[in-house]
Amino acid sequence: MRRILSRLFVVPAIALAVLLLAPAPSANAHGETAQEAFLRMGTVSFWNVKFSATEVEQGEQLKVTGTAKILETWPEQLGEPELGFIGVVAPGPVVIIKERKINGAPAPHAIEVHKGGVYNFEITIAGRRPGRWHVHPIFGIHGAGSLLGPGQYIEVKESGKAFTNPVKLASGQVVDLEKVGMGDVAFWAVVWLVVGLVWLLYWIVPKRTVARLPVTSQIPLNTDGMEYGLITKRDHKAMNVIMAVTLVLLAGGWIYQARAYPEKMPQQVLRFEPEPVAMTPSFVQAKATEVRYDDATHTVTMIVDVKNTGTRPATLQGFTTTTLTFPTAGVAEPVDGRSMTVSPSPTVAPGQATKLTLTISDHVWREERLIPIGESRMQITGVLRFKDDAGAENFVTVQSFITSLSA
């Protein structure tokens, strides 16, 4: 009987150990579908995101460019967007940012932002760790969190030599950020580990503080337990010695850093509001009045009232929501195999007011949980891209609740 019971416990234990020790597969995304649909669609929209290369060697650079807009439909529950940061996200330090420009200006830190703001970004990154990595541009808003832009797999190949990240200091010295100060970090980490272990082992090995917790827990908080023989005068002296050693190490470390790094620069806080993007004067007005969703065919149908207030014909080029773009069929090339149909015609004559019916059939609505079925805000938000025959473009934000839902 005992053998049977032991086998019942041993076999699952071995299986669990094998499962825990097995290497975990790498993630293929960054959890963007875990965010609520209204957050992804109604906060920040990305378009024209491009990666200058999909394969680089270690140290080789590539550029991530595109446009991000903080939509006018920013949810009031998140508070007013005032401070933001545009960067990239990857599975660990596999790439590094070398340079970042927002609306043409260098932007090493956060920037001041506002609803309706349009930000053209250019981020130069370099491959650091060999492998195939999923990289996204990201727009972080202080107090609200980060929103991801369209991602791209980047293949970083070994260059045959160690990766370096040289930078010139204020003193004129050139150092490699991959190695600078690592000796000091390792030294002080070992020193403080030893001090901590001496203190910890002193109270664990010869003392009863841990070995006899039921006894220790009965001693009042505001006593050192001397009358119980738990802590002695010798212990007080030992702790005074450890404290003295700690103070000496702190003083020695301060003197060392003052001599080793005589020239210092305070951490910089460079925040500014980028110059507004030169926008084409508005020549189109658009408002979504109705949205229907058919779950059986994964089809979104949007009715939009459009008025061309310009002097040239305007054509609807596509619809962008969250990280997805649906170009108009017959007008622009599909993006990742996605497109939409527009009826009666995607072109609106000057002065004309009409209703356009946008039809988008794609499994992505279900796969990325963009139709918020079962959530408190069943709505769709996105940006319509119009272009006239002179090449001028308008980007109009539209939003509507889902007025009809069929399974």
C-alpha cells in the first residue's frame, strides 16, 4: 500500500519538475490584446509606421518612423494627457535607442502632449542581442499607461565581434556603455552581499531567532529579549562592529567615487512641447452615425456622414484603428492583406454632402478582441484618411457606439 501511495506522489512530482525545468517558449507579442478595446481604439492611433530594415547585424542601425495622434476621443476616465514618451518596446534589451526625434526636434526624454496632437517620430535603434525579436513603437502617457503601435519582427545577426555602445563623456573620454562601471558594480555588489550574509548568518546559525520562531514570537515587540537570554551584550557589540564596518564602507565608497569620477553631470530633465506638425487646412468633415457588427462573418459596417468643404474632389484612402490600417479597395494597396470597401463611391465631389458605407470583413475583430462584446463601452473609434487630387491629406477622427449586433 505504501509503495502504491509513494508512486502516486512521486510520478506527479517528477512530471511537475520536468515541466518547471523545461525552457519556456518565447512570447510572440506584448499583450496588447489584453487591453480593453476602447483603450486601444480611443486613445492613440498610429499610421505610416515603417521599419527601414528587418535584418541587421549587431551594432547596425535601423530607423522606425511613423505618425502617432492622441485622439480627441481620449477617455475622460484616464485624465487629461499632458506628458508623454515615444519609444520602442522589445522582449528585453535586445535593441538600443541611439536617437529619437519628434516633429523634427531631438527628444531624449518625455514631451508635453495634448488631445488632438499629432507627432511624427523617427527613432534610430541598433541591434544588440542576436535573435528574432518583435519590436513595437510605443506611446506612453503619464498617469494612463502605454499604447503600442504596429509591430515588426527584426532579425539581429551576430556580427562576429563583441557588441559595443561607445559614447563620448563631457571630459572628452570615449567609453563603452556595455562595460563602463561594471567592475565597480560587481565589486560593491559582492561587498554588500558579504556584509548582509555576515549579519544574517550571525542571527540564524548560533541564535534561536529563526530556529525557534514559536519562542521568539512570544517576546514583546519593544524588548531585545535580553532577560530571556535571546540577545546578549556580546550580540550588541557584534552589531556595533557590523554597523561601524558599514559606515566605513559608505565613507570609503563616497571618497572613491569622488576621486574616480571628478566630473559629474546632474540627471537631465529635458521636457518641451514639440512644434506642431504643419497640417493641411481642413477640407473634409466626417461623423460616424451608425456601426453594425455581424459576429458570424466578422464584419463591421460603418455609416459615415461626409461633407467635402474644399474645392477639389476628396477620396477616402482608408480607416485606421489601434495598430491596424484598412485601405480602401481599388484606391490603395491592402496592408497585411486587409482592406475595406466603400459605397456608393470613396470619392466626394467639392461641396457634396453624402453618406458613405464602410464595410470591413476581417477575423482580426474577434482575434484581437476589438469588438468589445460584454464590456461597458461597445463602441468603435478610428481615423479616416482623405486625400484630394492635389495630394493634400486630412485625418478625421470618428467614433460611434455599436448600434446593431448580430451573432
